[in-house]
Amino acid sequence: MNEPLAHRLRPQNIYDCVGQSHLFSKQGLLRRLIEENNLPSLIFYGPSGVGKTTAALALVSELMRPYDVFNAAINNKKQLDDIIDKAKHVSGFVLIMDEVHRMNKDKQDHLLPYLENGVITLIGCTTANPLFSINPAIRSRCHLIPFKPIEQDDIVLMLQRALTHPNGLKDTSAEDDALITIAKRTGFDVRLALNTLELCSFITTHIQVETVNQVLIEAMQVGFKDDDGHYDLLSAFQKSIRGSDVDASIYYLGRLILLNDLESITRRLIVTAYEDVGLANPPLVARVVLACESALKIGLPEARIILANAVIECASSIKSKSANQAIDHALSLMKEESHPIPHYLTLTPVNLPESQRYDYNRSDLWIHVGYLPESIKNQRFYHIENPSPFEKTIIDNVEKLRSVEKSYDMKALKKKYPR
């Protein structure tokens, strides 16, 4: 079987790699590691097809380190044992592990001691966010290295190289517009761009834009369901709504719709409405929930119309994060120190005289009772500096309620306000 073009053109050293200037330039991290002849354990993470495994192979080649490649998704523990045995008999052994986020606990526990004592240096490669997908025990022993999407010009450069390289498409030519079209429509994925070029070469020896259109029906989107690119799209979607950019919000909604993940869109849109519009416009928040329920019931493609209405209204609405900030402030305080609940607020107070108990029948007293733990009785979690007209009503009422004198002595309170 012939090797794919992307595999035949895989750079053998970092000087032939394109993109990733933060890693491969003269001051780049990987270039400096080579110059210092130093290689700690690393985790390369980023979108598919941006050169993570290629960089790992080029790095060990430049440093002339013994290595082996392991795929955590398909290789088994016996194969890992064989690699570990090999590492014990050589110095500076490097294990390049693809799909490192798929390494199960059994393999992790088996590998950890050899990372700890330096028998193995790990270079892991993953498309997932290592902060969430990789076991902390592994992650703490590695440096996390981000790989960025490849720029369009760099992809075009690789495509041009493919037409002249000894292992490339020597008898094939391509128009510049065709190469640019491939670069634009393959989602910054060098591997996909090269393999698309090769597929075009099966159709003709002179590749034009029309040839590319035959091969690529739709532009590839950065982000697929269940990978980090998808979460990046969701993040850009919410931030655009938060920033009141209607056009960007609709653009990212469109990209998400092309992924056909209606559930993720509606979930993020409801969260955005509550988090970013919030108390500035509660009626809109309710309309967004209704719109999302309707979109799920109707399904795509018609759901796009309902979602577009909700997104435009959210993006153009006034915003308030006061509720979000209030709960985050409370959670942050709880992490710092624990404060006891006033005894009379507990469900079944023990050894508490009747005079000190919370009175369920005295609604006139409820506003005067101290509810926060007494050690933080003056703490204020909810506040807003520039309230919307709706929220001004809320904050004015809150301030009036806060000004009411509170008591932590139920007996004294009952005496002060007799029936």
C-alpha cells in the first residue's frame, strides 16, 4: 500500500516544520531544547494535523535519542511492557505517545515510576485539553506545550513543497488559487491539506479550483463534536454574545450548526443568557429558554431560525453578570474558611430553648433574623455598579432590606417585636 503524501513529506527535523514559530524559531522552546541538548517530559496539545507527532519525531531525531512510539488508544499493556524493558537498557530513552489522553489508569500506574526515576522521557500528543483529559499524576511530571492552528500561508508553502519534493507529486502542477482554496477549506490541518492535494492529483495532473471543489464539498470546520476545537467554537460563540457583537455571534452560531450538535448549542446559549444577560433582562432569559426548548423539539435545519432570533436578541441586549459574580464570590469565600450556621437555622436544633428557636409562625420577625454566619454578617455578595432599569429596582430593594437591623438573639428579638 502506498504511503499517504502527508506521511511521505513528514519533516525529519524541526527546521523543515512549518508554523509554530513560538516553538521552532531561534528563540522557540523546542529549538532551545535542542541547543541545550535537554529534553524533559512534554505534552504536546492542539488541533489535529498541526504537527505534534511530527515535532516529537523531529525532536528525538535532532537529539539522537533512542525512542519508540506508542498509541494509547490501540496499543496494549504488553506492548508498553516491551517498551519499558527496552528503556531500562539504554540511556535517554524517549516514549512518544499518541492519543495520550486515552491512556487508562492501569497503563498510567504502570508508567509513572519510570517517568519519576527518569528511565523514560515522555512526549505525549493529544488533541484534548490536558488540564481536563490527562491524569494529574502524569500531567504534573510533564511540561504542557500548546500547538497552534497552522496559518494559511504556511499550509500553502507545504502544498507548494509537495509539488517539488522528491517524495511528493513530481508530475503534478497546481494553480495558486487552487492551493489557497485547499488551505482555506481544510481547517488549518496540514495533514488534511496534503492528502486533499494528493486526491486532486488522482483526478488531474494540473489542479485547479474546480478540481478542489470536486474533492471538498464544504469547507472543513475547525472543531468537531467532542474535541477541543468544538469547545473553542462554543467559547468564541459565548464571548461574542457577551461582547455584544451580533455579527460574530451569528457567524459562530453558523459554524456550530454545521457540526449538527444542537444540544451543545442550546446548552451554551441558555448558560450565556443566564450568565451574561442575567438580571439586566430577565424576560429575555426566559425567552431564550423557550427558544432552545423549541429548537430541540423542531430540530435542524429549521431550528437555525429560532436560534438566530435568540442569539441576535442576546447579543444586542444590555448585560449583567451580577448573579454570576455573587455566587462565585460566595464560593470563593467558602473555600477560604468554614463558618458555622446559626444554631436556630438548623433543621432540628438540639438542646435549644423554645425562646431561642426560629419561629415559623412569626412572619413579621423573619426580616429581622440574622441569617449569615455571625462571623461574616456584614459580607455582601450581590452588588452592581451600573444597573439596568430592571436591576436598579432589585438593587434598591436589596439595599433597603440590608439596612434593616438583624439579630442573632432570637429571645431578644421576640421581646423587641412582641405579637
